[in-house]
Amino acid sequence: MTFYTIAKTAVKTILTPAYRIHVTGLEHFPKEGGVLLCSNHIDNLDPPVVGITANRPVRFMAKEELFKTKWAGKLMRGLNAFPVKRGMSDREALRNGLRMLKDGEVLGLFPEGTRSKDGKLGKGLAGAGFFALRTDAAVVPCAVIGPYKIGRKLHVVYGPPVDMAPLRERKASAEEATEAIMQAIGKLIKEHSA
């Protein structure tokens, strides 16, 4: 059993009852092949919550500051995360992400790049569109619908893959592709919010 599997089981055991996590839409999640999993970002707990509810291991990009110490770096890598420099184009992180998708892995992104201060869906950064256009990975939108309050229901919704074929065919910009992904996430939030 890998460290990731052990950690996922432990975190699931704690977070699922604490936040009464309810998951819908997993039937939309491809069982194999590269998947670009894109979610809104409302809390620091979003990465573990998305990680424990997805039905396949997820590789997350995480800010490089979380890898600074040897111990923290080992922990983050054990959790399938890999570092990205914020605020600039990190070519190594982009190459790593493309390779993971081409190798049939699940790459998890929060296209907004940072947590939403007011809980509303913000503008997505071009990185999500870059990965969506440069690979043939399925692009699965995800919405985490809060609040994160002990005992209150937290809903995690997975939507059907976003059809990227027309955008790939007409060589759309990364910004356009990201906008299509953000619209899909926004639709999930609207349809499933109380």
C-alpha cells in the first residue's frame, strides 16, 4: 500500500463525517486515460477533499513554498503533489503536467490560482486551457460547494467532460479554453447550490 493510499484513507475517515461530504457525478469521471480535473477553490481543504472524492489518484500542482524543507517536500511528493512557481511561467511544471496527462494520469488544477475570498467563482488562469489544448485528456469540471463548517453538508460535484474538440480543432487560445472550463464549473455550482 502506498503512502498516498494510506493518507487518502486516513483523510477520508476524518473529513467525510466532519463535513458530511456528499459526492455526485462520479459516473462522469473516466476510468482510464489522462484526465485534467479542474475545480473551483474556496478553502485550503479543497485539494484533500477533491483528492479523497475522486475515484482515481490525483496529481496536484502545489505552490513551491510547500516544498521548501526536506520533510515537507517528501510529504508533498508522497501525496502526489509537484511544485509550481507562482506568478511566472514555470516551464518545468508545465512539462511535468503535460507528461502526466499523456501518461494517462489525473492532473488536478484550481484554475483560479488562489482561493476565492468571497466564495464566488473567479476568473481562471490560462494554465488550465494550456493543458486542455495541448493534450487529448478528458477535461472534467468539479465544484466544491460549501461552506466548510463542521456538521454542515459539503457537496462535491463532478460534471461531464468539457468538449474540447472544437476548441482544439480551431486552435483556440488557452484563455478561451480556460473560459469554457470555468463556465462548466460555474454551471455545476449554479445547478447544485441550495
